[in-house]
Amino acid sequence: MPSIESNQLLVAATAAAEDKKAEEIRILALDPAESGLADYFLICNGTNDRQNIAISDEIELRLKREFGVYPNSVEGRRQAEWILMDYVDFIVHVFSPEKRAFYGLERLRKSATTLSVDDINAEVKAQIAASRKSAAKTAKKSAPKKSTKKSAAKSPAKKTAATKKTPAKASKKSPVKAKKAASTRTPRPR
């Protein structure tokens, strides 16, 4: 099951592709039994090579800025017909329209289900709610029980701390008294 962070990364990558006017954006949730590669494919295409580079640059920049995450590898940036960015939990494919039609990743992954950004956002919210509930349950179980021994042990410590503070306050002398005390001392023989 993908983590909350990987789903948030995927949503941010999709938003970055949308901001650069990527076309036909699809998110494929891969079947874990069939694919050990990643949990998701993010597939989109631009209208030309420059737009493909701009889309991949925006995805990389946004994930670096917002999450501090870099892709493990980037392939095909120089030719810009098919740019592949590997983020371990998901893989981004930025195609030219011709290469996307030729390779047809959607056809190859028939067992994959197509998701929308709203589906992933709902999954993230459900995961966060489940983690909060489990954290609340563990906090209740590990909460210490109060006993009378602890309160009795604290009271003598407070008394000793209070008695230590009073002599310290009394020993402070004003600067004038300190000079007088220094001048009344007998000088040492040399």
C-alpha cells in the first residue's frame, strides 16, 4: 500500500504537469501482483519537445521545493520524446503525442486502474484519519496511571528547593557593601 507521502508527491507532480498545460494526464494504479516497479504511473504528453522538457522540469522543481525529493533517475530528457522520471513509488512518463500512441503504456498495463486526483486525495485523507485514530489509541494505552506515591515524593523536593533559594538571596550584597568589605580586610604580607 502506498504511503501518505508518496500519494502527496503524486498529487503535486500531477498539479505541476497541469500547470505546464500537459495533455491527457492519467494516473495508473499498478497491480502489485504484476508490477514490482512502482505503485503508480503518471502519464501525460506535451505538444512539442520544449513543452515536454518544461513539464518534466516543473515536476522536478516542485517536488524538490515542496518535499525535498529528487528523482532517482531521469531518462530521455535530451531527445524529449519520452522523458521518464523515477520517483521509486511512482514513475512519471512525459511523451510526445506520436510516441505515446506508438508505445501505448495504457494498453500494456491492462490490469492497472485509472485514478483521478480526487481519488488520490480521498485516499490520502482516509490514510491520515486512520493514522490519527491509531495514534489516539496508542496514546490512551500508554498513558501513565496516577498514584499517590508520586505526589508524596514531589512535596519534599519542593521544600528542599525552597530552602535552598532563601540563603542564596541573602548572600547577595550590594556593590557598595562589597567595596566596604574589601577595604576593611587586612592586607596580606608580601
